[in-house]
Amino acid sequence: MTAPVEHSATVSPPVIRRLIDGGLIGALAIAVIGAAGYYLFPNNLALLTRMTAMALLVLSLDLVTGYCGVATLGHAALFGAGAYGAGIAAAHFGISEPLTMTLIGAVAGAVAGLVAGFVILRAHGLAQLVLSIAVIHLFHEAANKASRWTGGSDGLSGIMPNAVFGLFEFDLWGQTAYIYGLALLILVFVALKILVRSPFGMLARGVREDPVRVGAMGVSVHSVLLRVYVISGAVAGIGGALSAISTQVVGLDSLSFTLSAEALVMLVLGGTGSLYGALIGTIVFMFFEDTLSAINPFHWLTIIGALLVMVVLFAPKGLYGSAVALVGRFRRRQA
Amino acid sequence: MQTVFSIAVDALAYGMVLFVISIGLSVTMGLMRVVNLAHGAFAMIAGYLASYAARDLGLGYAAGILIAVVGTVIIAIPLERFLYRRLYGATELTQVLMTIGITFCVIGIANFIFGPTLKTIPLPPALQGSVDLGFRSIAAHRVFAIVCGLVVALALWFLIERTAFGIRLRAAVDNAAMAAALGVRTEVVYAVSFAVAIGLAALGGVVGAELLPVEPYYALRYMVTFLVVVSVGGAGSIPGALLACLVLGAIDTTGRYLAPEYGEFFFYLAVIVIVTLFPRGLLGRSKQ
């Protein structure tokens, strides 16, 4: 008789604790760093907004690569699908309510995730990598060909989003776009944090560690991966929609191999398998890219290349992972 | 008929250039199981060196090829010793990232030294004209590229099937640990085959410069193409790589002639179909 009462009493504190030590602190950190960026670089909000959109792409890649161990060089397909989904809705169908556009972007990304996942997950190792590359090129060429809908190589223009909630107009300085993007990022981050700690998230991690064992437990590995791919597609699609809303143009570069590779580099720089790593990698990469390629784009390539080699050799867990390991070692020595 | 013939010649020349560049990648990937995205970067270094020697120093085409091949191998050996050797046995993700990093570095440094412009490699007069076949004439440098491809295929076949080194190489591909236990110095086999692979990439980069122009982002643009060829053919298989190059070269060239607005759509569609049907490549062997 008393069992259900006890059950609910023991469940609720972990839920709160989970929120506090997981999503809430991260959300607060994003808000604080975002606000700092807003006041430190008031003339560079376009870059900060681009960073936010990229952060969503890298987070979504982290779900697939970091948590499930699927190496892909075609993840921009999901981002670009979201961007084109939101952009086409606005430019051809007159749907310019930003929240609706974001939702359409998420759905388009999820559909692209389903398609890409269906193709990519059929193979392993090298074949998987090559399939992911082929997928991003197919998406790219298809978007280029369907120029009546996508504007082809000229890009899709004529996206005029309405004010958010009918109150906040998208201004010339990009303040609204930045705050909108930041709010999206925080929401997605908290949702992902909950997802990652849920039993399903644990299952995904299990697939990375030992797919054979997970299969032996009676779970379909393929269906877990495909579901992660769809969720990842929705997240990347939100990022794409944000990029379409904030820049008011969608170019073919949002469906490029280069963008996919860059996202992977950002993720590894920060550290795979941790949402914080994805965010830190994005910030570090894009900040340096902006500063250094202003001087000379080839110096930038040299430095990021050398950095990548260094990270692979000396800090395979990425910046965040290595920092955590370092702090852990320090604490153990003190104890 | 005219179109069919010129498509066939272009496809053959393109396929052969692809073959010369990617066969080295295929051998090293079959042997060391390293997904080397930087393979195109070595072809690019060779193109830059050849262009510098032949155009800027005026040393001639043959000297250009020689300098390019030797120079690229000299650059590549320390990379194998210090970077690639750490990748043997690592996960695909690690290998991809490391080799992307190397590619970025090569692009940045090469363009810093030689300047970010299109590098042309002036052809000698003998290769500029066209060869008359009696009923049709074709550009001489395409014939040269096709001949190079055939020579490379034959030489590799001889090296791998008929020499003592080939026996050690095949043993190391089949089972590196067992080969080492039997006294094959696998590290030496690895280093030599890596050098040969890079030399071939360099040769292909220079010979194929008319078809794959040497430009600042060469390594990035064709990075994927070479990997795709190896994956379709099956890593470690010479006939597989040859078949893959001919098939993919034909599909790509035909697509470009007949439906240029689709770009590389058909190329990658074919890749998806082939890789899905043959996950180990057309003629690849299953892993033990």
C-alpha cells in the first residue's frame, strides 16, 4: 500500500538534482556568456548569432558522433535541410512567423536526418564515412539543381521574418536575432541534457561502447541509431532555421562538405561525448577563425590544421575533456 | 559517334589519372588501415613543386615530374615516421581528424610559400599536339595519362605479385602480427609502401594536372574523390581500384557531358548504390 508513495518520494529529488547539476547550470552558463558577448561585442552580433547556429549544428553532431560513435562527414545535410526548409517556407509560401519557421526547420531537419540516417547507418567504418560524404554531396547537387525552389548558386533570398511574438522586430544590428538564437540554444541545450541522461540516452551510449552487447540485450541497435539521427536532425534543423532567419538568406554553403568537416573539427576541438565540449569547441574555433582569417585565410588553415593534429596527439578528449581530466587529477591529489 | 568517342577518351584519361593517384591510397589503406584524407595533399605538393620547377625555373616537364616525385616523398617520410605511425590501429574518427589537420596545414603552408594562384605546368611540345589514330585524333597528353596509368598498373602488379618485397607486403596486409612473428620487418614494409604510395600520388598529381587543375584548394576539393575511389574499389585491391576508377570516371565524365547542370549528382548516387551493395568495395576482401 505504501509502495507508490515511497516511489514518488524517492523519484522527485533526483529529478530536481538532475536539473540543477545538469541542464540548469549549463543554461545559466550559456545565458551569462551570451550576455557577456552581447555587451563586449555589440558591433559583432552577426558573428555571435552565426556562432549560436553553428553551436546547434555541433550539438546535433555530438549526439550522433559523440554519444553513438557514428563518424560522419555529412552532417551539414541536416543543417542545410533546416535552413532551406525555413527559407522556402518564408520565401515561397509567405510563412514568416519566426517560431513557425523554426518549427518547419526542425521538421525538415528531422526528415533529412531520417533519410541520411537510413543511408549512412547501412554500413560501418570506412564505408559509412564514404556514404556520409556521398549524402552531403547529393543534397548539395540536388539543392543546386532545384534552383527554382532554392535559388541555386545565387542563394535563396527574400526571407523576411516577422517580429518575434509580434513584439520584437528583427533589427539592423541583429539584437533580436541574437537574443532569439540564444533563447533557442538554451532551450535545446536543456532538452538535450535531459535526453542524454534519460534511459534512452544511456542506451545510445551503450551502442557506442558495445553494439553487439546492446543487441544481445534485445534492443535493435539500428533503430536506436535511427531515432538519434532524427532527433539530431531536428536540432541541426533548428540551427539551420536560425541561420536562415538571422541572415535572411540561405546559400549552398549550408549544404557543403566543408561545413560538415568544420563542424566535426569544432566538436573534436571541444571534446566529443559532452554537450559542453561541443559548445566550447564552437566558440574557440569560430572566434579564432574570425580573428585569423581576417589577417590571412591560409594562416588560419595552417593553424587550425596544426591545432587539430595537436589535439588528436596530445588531448584526444578535446579541450573540455582534458580540462575535466586535469581538474579531476588535481582534486585527487589534494584529497 | 563523335560524342561517344570523346566521352570514352576523356573518361579513360580521367579514370587513369584517378587510378594513378588513388592506387597508392588503396595500398596503404589495405595495409595500414589508415583513412588518409591527406593523400590529395601530397598530389597537390607535387603539383606545386612541378609547376615551380617547370614554369618558374624553366627546367622542363620531365625534370619537373622527377623533382615533384622525389621532393614529395622526401616531405612525406618524416610525416609517416612521426604522425602516421601513431594512427595505425586508431579509430576512423581519429584518423580522419589527424589527416584533415595535415591537409589544412599543407594547403596553408603551400599557398604561403608559392602564393595562392592556379599553378600551371607547361607541357612539352611533344604532348601539346594531338595523336592521329587514322580515323580520329585525340589530345596527346590524354594518351600520355592513359599510358602512365597502364604502366603504373603493370609495374605495381609486378612489384606485388612477382618480387620478394611483394610477398612481404601481401603477408603484412593479410596478417601483420603473424608476418612480424615470421621475421618480416613490418615497419619497413609500411614505410616503403607509404613512400611508393606518395610517389604515385605525386606522379598522378603532375600528370593529371590538365584534368584536375592544381589550384589552392586542390587537396580539399579532391580529398573526397580519392577516398571514394578506394572505398568503391575495395581497399588494398589493385584490380578493384582500376575497376572503380574506370566505372566512376565513366559515370562522372558522361554526367558532365550529357547533364552538366546536375554536377556530381550521378557520381555520388552511383557511390551510394555501390557502397550499399558492396560494403567492402567491388573487389575488396572481407576482413578477418
